[in-house]
Amino acid sequence: MTALRSDDQILLASVPKGDLHIHGLCGGRRADYAAWCGKKLPPPPAVFPDFTDFDHYLLVTLAEPYNGLEGQDLWKFYRFFFENTLECAIRDGVTVIEPSIDSSMVDLFDGDAGRMVADAQAVIETVRARHPGSTLEVRPELGMAKGSTLSRVEDRVSRALDTGFFCSIDLYGDERVGDDAEYVPLYRMAKDRGLTLKAHAGELRGADSVRRVVELFDLDAVQHGISAAENPAVVDYLAKRGTTLNICPTSNVRLGRARSIASHPVAALYRAGVPVTINTDDRVVFDVSLSEEYLTLYREGVLTAEELDNIRLHSLRPRQ
């Protein structure tokens, strides 16, 4: 609270924080990526016209340096992204991180999820060795991207879950396409293994879609979920159920889902009793640290220092 009130980002970076909605292969700094690959990377627009434009920037524009690479040559890039995500988190005082690794990465290891996990674990240990004073707790998350053939996703997810490496699961991509119900068996599989269940919802669709996805997958947390604020009945449902919304304010504004930080619905959701956390989403695109997210919300008068501290403490809660 002192760091917020004194507008001290350096002090805030020393405060323990949790980032529970961060794509582990997109969570580093764009400047670090450009320096590492020796390429000049064009900046994204201030606001993306549509989610498809965001996808194009992430999957085409930023992917240009590794376009055409396969297998282990391609994994070198993804390995850098994962390492940089953890490095940036440590420098920003993050002590709990739940970085997603897309299930398609299994393909880069010829379907051997064990090898993929061993390499990801090696990255974690390498970063920890560089920062012996860090207490960063890494809770790996298995990501499932919409758009892949469902049978291929099922095979990848099954192999990945069998490793016992992952603590949570998440479904992401353009929530306006496809049938979410197709993924129910994968969520049941994850629940049987004790994983935390998450899914992206309420970012591109309305409040009713948030409740539907929560009920469909029996979610523990929703990634974004901000459209729930449009319907008091859905807000009340989430509050009574205790379902956490892992919110990414800058991402929501840059994707045109909130008009501004000042008008972001996170305060209304929090004050209605919905558990929320503040997170970064895709830092390589939005270029905002977790400390900056907290400071901006405070500067804009969205939440008080006490409220933001309570949200911070909620992000540090132990896994259930």
C-alpha cells in the first residue's frame, strides 16, 4: 500500500505478487525477444480492431523470426519465451506464477511429453539458479488452443497430464468459435488428476457465456470473465460460488473489451463479492508488468490501496 500511495514502481516490484493468468510462451518483454533473435519487431496497435487482428500479430508478425522452423529448432524459440517469462516475473517481484504451456509443444518432441516436461523443468531450474534469493513458485498450466483438431488436442493433453507436471488446465483462443462442450471430457480428465480448472470466457462474449462455461467445465477460475459485470444475476452467481476471475486490465483495454482502465469493471466485480486477481496475460504484446498493472489501477482511482492489497493477497493463496 505504501508503494501504491507513493507511486513507487521500484518498491512495488519488491512486493510479493501472484500472476495467475499469463501465457508462459508470451509472458516476457518484446524488447528482450527482439534483442535475442536480432530482429526489429513492429509494435502492436494501441487497440486491436478485433481478436483476429491480435491473433495475427501474435502468431504471424511476432512469429516471423522463427517462421519455417520445426522440432527442436522451433523449441529453442519457445524455450527462450518460457525462460524470459520467468525472468521478467522474478524481476517484478512475482512469487507465484501459473504460466501456461500449450499442449501443441508435445509435437516438437515427437509426441514425447516426458521430454518436453524435462526440458521445461530444466528452464525453471536454470532461472532459479540465476536468482538464488527468489522464492518464485512455478505452477505449470497446460493450455489448449481452440482451432486445433480435437482428436490431436485429446492425444496431446492425455500425454501431458500423464507426466504429473501440470497444476492447472486452460482453454483459450477465440471464444466465439467452436463448441465448448467438446472439451468436457478433457476437463473431467484434468479434474480426476486434481488440477485447477480454468477457461477463457467473458472476454469476447457476454455474461451468460461466463456462467455457461463455469457450469459446463465446473471451473475453479475464469480467465478474464469481465462481461459478467453486465448481468447482476451472473455476478451474484460467481460471488456465491466463489469462482475467481483472473483479470488482465491492460489486455482488456488493448483488445477493445473495456473502454479504458478508469472504466474497467474489475472494481464493480470485486465490490460485489466476486474473487478477482490482477494479471498480465501476454506481456510480449501488451508490454506491461504486473507492478504496472497495479499502479495504473491505483492511479486511475479504480481500486483503493487496501482493495488492491487484498486482491494481491488472494493471488498468493495456496493451491487447493
